[in-house]
Amino acid sequence: MAIASQNDVSARDLQFKSSQWLLGKNCDGFAPIGPLLITKDEIENVNNLNIRTYVNDEVRQKSNTADMIFSCEKIVSYLSKYMTLHPGDVIMTGTPEGVIMGLSEEQQIWLKSGDNVKVEIEGIGILENNFINESK
């Protein structure tokens, strides 16, 4: 098992065009992962790691892997009953509390071109992304 930070990017305008979230979660450049992969033996307890997300250096999410509904081991065990898992496979578990859709309308500050987002997981590092508006 390897662990990395992942920026769970969503294009809400596309996401709500369908009952499936596929369109809003899989645009080019979405789902950045990094800054590196850490193997499970390099982390004392994958089920107790602090997670923080910053937007322009303001904390937007603050949680811990201990708050996940299912432990990492349970997730791997469950998935392996239905699919073959190989070294290098990536399992994305979602995002901690604090997503914009869970906030009241007046608290919702949407990402805009030029925003900097950092996702930090204790013992792994910081994944940093600068957002730009690309018109096609």
C-alpha cells in the first residue's frame, strides 16, 4: 500500500449536469496526486494522519484519517473482493469535511483563476496546485 496527497478537484457546473459525478471529477488535469508516494512501512499509522487543505494559505479543511468512515485496511479488503489490486493502483477515498457544498451559501467562496491550493498529509508532504481558467 502506498499513500499520497490527492487534490479532489470538482467542476460543480459539470458535475450537476448528470446524476453521475464522472463528468465533474475527470477533466484534463483533475485528480493531481503527490508530491510523492510513501509506502505503508514508512508511516507508523495510516489511520492517524492529520490532513489540511489550504486555499491561498487559509485553512479550508482540517481533519485526520482517523475520522474516515472506514480504515484504509477495510477499504483495501473490501475492494479486493471485487477487483484485482496491483502495486501502483490508486484508491481515492474522497475528501474530509469542509467541502464548499457543505457550507451555507454566504460562506461558499469558490475557487477562481489564480488561487493556490495546498493539500497536506502529515508525514507525506504538501501537494500544491495553482488554478487557472482554461477556455477550450
